[in-house]
Amino acid sequence: MVDEDKLLKAAQIIKDSNYIVVFSGAGISTESGIDDFRSPGGLWEQYDPNIYASYQYFLQDPSLFWKMHKEVEELVGEADPNQAHLAIAELERMGKVKAVITQNIDMLHQKAGSGQKGAKIYQLHGEYGKLHCIKCGNEYNFDEIDTNSVDYPVCECSGYIKPKVVLFGESLPHGVLESAMNECSNADCLIVIGSSLLISPANFIPSIAKQYGAKLVFINRENTIMDDLADVFLKGSAGETFTKLLKMVKSNI
Ligand code: NAD
């Protein structure tokens, strides 16, 4: 159960803010059926992300990544946005959320309607739907390549084909982190939701926003390594907490 006083405090911060930036991690999508890396059980106990989502391992043997990909593709493809994604899109329609910075590759913010009223979306770790050859850079759509009858797809140039997601040990897409950090300089509030804040350099975002004077609201099921930065830490599930928060913001608190 989320602490009512803290909810009120967070709702007041949101009411007083006009340039909210949301920073989301895998935890926002667990209620949509996509497991995060840290919580016990689920996909990642079967597929250790340090191996299956490692760029170094991909370069040695892409079949490991593609084995895991088949399961992730199904989960991501079937997933629908949950109450938390929908509430963020609603706050954008209310003129409050101006940008969403996400570590997720599942496109659920876009499916929920984020970006439709002009909020910018920064996908720090890329997205699942697009692929490219890591040797020649040629781009592909999923319907152009065969991932079923081979261990891993290969480009005409003999390079490995890989979804445009950032694996562990791989650098971020050019310019996206810089633009996201720049966005933090405009923010009067940063909502951090569903992230352990363990992954660098994405986890620089909260301290940068704080440095520029934004109020920080954290929503997470468990403590993070950066809770000291938060003006309010709401311990609870993303969907339930955001639903309550949105209701309070819309009412005359
Ligand atoms: P993480 O797995 O390190 O941490 C997730 C955090 O969310 C945890 O602290 C957990 O307690 C919390 N959490 C889980 N379910 C929650 C819920 N329903 N409500 C509130 N909090 C909840 O995630 P991260 O910090 O985003 O870093 C992991 C990396 O994994 C990212 O780089 C991301 O790209 C990748 N990833 C993405 C997806 C996705 O696209 N949905 C899924 C798995 C991993």
C-alpha cells in the first residue's frame, strides 16, 4: 500500500510542474507481462542477460542472442500498455509531460499514446522492431529476414544482423543520451519509474535533472541505489501508484 501522505506530496509536485520528464525502466512494463532483469522468476532466470544480452557474446556466437530473442519477441509482441503507461500519456494530453526517456525497447509508451501531443521520446537502448547489419549497416525489417530456419540471420555482406537494441557492452545510439540529458535541463519535475538505476550511463539522468533544479518523484517496487536524490519516493507497483497519483492530480488536492 502506497503511503497516502507521500502520494499527496508527489501529486502536488506534479500539479505545480509544467515540464515533466519521465524516465522509465523495465519495471514499468512488468505489469504488461514483460519481465524485468532483477525481479525473481521469469524469463531472465532461464536466459542470463549477462550472456544472452551481451554484445561480446553476440560477436562470438549470435545464436545465443537469437535463441533468447524468439521468446522476447513473443512477449513484447503480445504486450499491451498498462495503467502506468496510459497515465503518462494522459499527463502529456494535460500539457504536463514534455518528454519520456526510456531504457525500454518494448515501444509500450508509444502504444499508450505518448508522443501524440508532441512529447519527445528518447529510447536510450534502441527498439526491437528495427534491425541492421553490424558490419555494413544495412537496415532490415523483421519481415525481410528469416529468423526461423537459421540459428542466426546473416547479411549479404556476411555480417551479423541484429535488432537495433543496445546490448550490455555496446554503446548507445549516437546523440540520444546527450539529447535526453539536455531535456533534463528544461525539466521542473522528473518522474523515475520502474528502474533499479543500476545501468550506466542511463542512470546519470536523475542526478542531472536534480542538478538543474527539477523535483524528483521515484516510483518503484523496491528501493534503488539513488533514493537519496528523490524528493518523494513512492514504494509500490507502477500501475496502481500512477493511477492513484493521476486521480489526485485531476482532483483539487
Ligand atoms: P531493472 O530490471 O534493473 O530494474 C527494474 C526495477 O523495477 C526494479 O527495481 C524492480 O523492483 C522494479 N519493478 C519491477 N516491477 C515493478 C512494478 N510493477 N512496479 C514498480 N516497480 C517495479 O530495469 P532497468 O533499470 O530498466 O535496467 C535494466 C535494463 O533492462 C534496461 O537497460 C532495459 O533496456 C532492459 N530491459 C528492458 C525491458 C523492456 O523493454 N520492457 C525488459 C527487460 C530489460
